[in-house]
Amino acid sequence: MSREKDMAVSILENLGGKENIISITNCMTRLRVEVKDKSRVKKEGVNAVSGVIKLLDNGEGIQIVLGPGAAAKVAGELSKMVGMKLGDAREIKSAIDEKNKTPFKLMLKRIASIFIPLIPGLIGGGLILGITNVATKFQWIADKNLLAMLGLLGSTIFTYMGIMVGMNTAREFGGSPTIGGIIAGIIYNPALANIQISGKALTIGRGGIISVLIAAAFASFLEKSIRKRMPNTIELLATPLLTILIAGFATLYVLQPLGGVIADGIGNAVKVAIAGKAGFITGFILSGTFLPLVMTGLHQGLTPIHVQLIESTGVTVLLPILAMAGAGQVGAALAVYVKTRSKQLKKIIEGSILVGILGIGEPLIYGVTLPLGRPFIGACIGGAFGGAFQALFTVGAKGLGISGIPLAALIQPDKIIYYLLGLVISYIMGFIATYLLGFDDPVEEDVAKKQRILLQCVICFEERRINGFRHVGLPYKRL
């Protein structure tokens, strides 16, 4: 039996068995499970499974942090055992506790559901495009035809991403994915250039992804409303016809211009905040506060902003800034490694530092810096200095992908050196800040115990935050 299968067996047992599972999905580092009865979930048992970094109940479903690679493999094994496809839901959504479904949290979940399926393509295509740009700049590849083919492979995801987002948006809001794709296609259709409204020619792609999200969501609500009111005898013909006609004209006259205004506002705000004279201050704040943002899940709302910036300006200047937070985490962990006398803690860092350098920071966050307290603050400080440096030189990424060193392939070729220098600055400042702040070096046999206590505190914090902090204080004592 493989290690991932062993993990899946143990996790399933502690989740209450296959009859308690509603759906199974995964992202790059997390196994995401929705269950019928949370009282049957043994949180301590899940956290005790070898290979599990932490369990977090975010109110919508259970997230089990496993790390890169392991999350996808365990999810696959678990789906086989339960007998459902990844993303499958065998029970209606009302099986989830309704009190936790606040509008803001639902919005974040929907944004994640729309863009998470695109991440593999964004990473793969972005890396190909980035490597091609670097190879072109330094003339590593002389064959122009090969460069053209590489450019085609890398850019296709960005060329047709609007259609994919439209289809995912419609699916998420209960509409027909095909109609969502059609509405998105209207926004990017070259024929728009031949159409005038109020004497002004329409702009192909105006509003980009923001327009697509608005228009596809509207089309989905419209489609469901029409279907409810349409007689069964003509529903199959009338619903798609009326949906495309009404939503299509609404997109041309109202929704695309509205999306354009919002997209322009986002672009201008970023330009003023980051590219301005005091942009380094903004970079310092954004990167310094990004790790806590990730812990709350609010970072998911930034994905459409990254995509929109890439569409409108060719790069996202936010991504390199935020990527520095992970680099600060690496520097903080190295400082802990130097100062600690705990062999077990050193072993944890040795096993996590490489993936941290490669852009996956959760093992370091939940296994090292957060349980120790002050090193987490040191990591935020280190990231803040690196973020200020990135903003100072307005470093931009031409695609989306994991942070750390791999992101260098997506950076504008003439600014790769600044991105790498920013990483080094974050490493150094994270190290210095953590070294100076210090930490209570754990007794050897207490390391695992402290991590388990911290995990329970994080889970408790999330549960109480979700329920509106009905209780005062946390059951968290100084470790």
C-alpha cells in the first residue's frame, strides 16, 4: 500500500467514514472535504496522521493541509475509497451548516471555485511564456519557428482564459457553462470593433475578466429565472434563446461598460498606490500583512485582480510584492534553525525549507514559525522589506504561478534581477528580524506537543471567528 493510500485510509476513518463525505476536492497543498456531520470528525485524529500538516475547519468545509503533490495524490485515493469523483457532491448544499454562509465568505468561495481549476494551466502556460521571454532576450534559442511554437503554447491559456472564466462562473452560479462561455466570447469577439453604441465603437475585451465575471453571473441568474417561468413544452428552445439575447444586449449596453469602469479603477488604484512616489510604503504594508491574509483565506479575492492587471497592463505588479512574504518565512525559519537546540525542530525545518524556497510556505508557517510566535512576526517583517523593494522597482509578473524562485521565470526579463534581489532581501531581513526577536526554544520532547496545541488554537480561532466571536478570548496559553 502506498504512503498516500495509507494517509487516505486514516484520514477517512477520522472524518467519520465514507458515508459522512459529501464532496472531495483539492488545490496545490490542501485536501478539501465537505462532510454531513462535523461532530463525527475527529480533528485530533486527523492531525495525528503522518504527513498531515494541519486541519482547518473554515465553516464551509474541512481543509487538510498536506503540502504540494501529496494533496492531489491523497485526494485521488480518497475519491476512489468513497466512490465519487473529485468535486462531486452527492448531497444538496443545505447539508452544510447554513449559519456559516455569510455573503462575503460565499463570494470568496465562489471566486476560488472559478479560478482554482485554472491554476494548473496558468502555472504551466505562464512558465512556458516566461522561459520563452528569457530565452528570446538572451538569444538562447535561435530557431524562430520553435520560439513561435513555444509562445503559442504559453499564451493560449491567456488568450482564451476569458471563455474559461465565463464557463466556470456560469457553473458556479447554477447556469449553463456553454452560455457562460458565449457571453464571455461576446466580450472578446473581434466583431465588436464593427459595432457602435451612441456613436462610439465598442472596444474588444474592455473590462476583461471583471466584465466576464459580471456578465456571466448575470446570465446565470437570468437563465434560472427564465427556466422557472417557461412552460416545459418550449423550455428547451426558449430558455437559451432568451438568455443569450437578453444577457447579450445587457452585456453590450451595460455590463461590459460597467466592468470597464471597475477594471480601469483597479488599474489606476494600483498605479497610484504602487507605481507612485511612495509606492515602496504600499509594498511594505502589502507584503508585511500578506501571511495573516493567507491564514484567513482573504487572499483568494486577489486572483481576479491579478488576472485583470495582466490583461490590461501585461503584468501584475502585486504578485512579486506578495511573493516576498513567503521569502521572509524562509529567512525566519533559517534563523530558528541556527538558534534552536531542538533536533526535532531542526529536522522539521530541513524537511520544509526547500519547498519554502520553491514557493510553498505552509509547512514552514504551521510547522515552525507560527507555533513559536515571534518568528512569524519576523517572517512578516522580512517579507515587508522585500515587498518594498519590489514596489520601488515596479517589478511585474507576466503570468500567475507559485512564488519563490520559480516565479522568476514569469517576471519581466529586464527585472528578473530585481525580483531575485528582493528574495535575498526578504531572506536576510526575515533572518535578522527573527534572530533579534528571538523565541522560546522548545524542550526537545515538547515540540510535537506544542505544534498540536497550536493547531487546536488555530482551529478554535477559526471556529469562533466564523461564529462571530460569541466567546471572549481563546484557549491559548503561552507555549
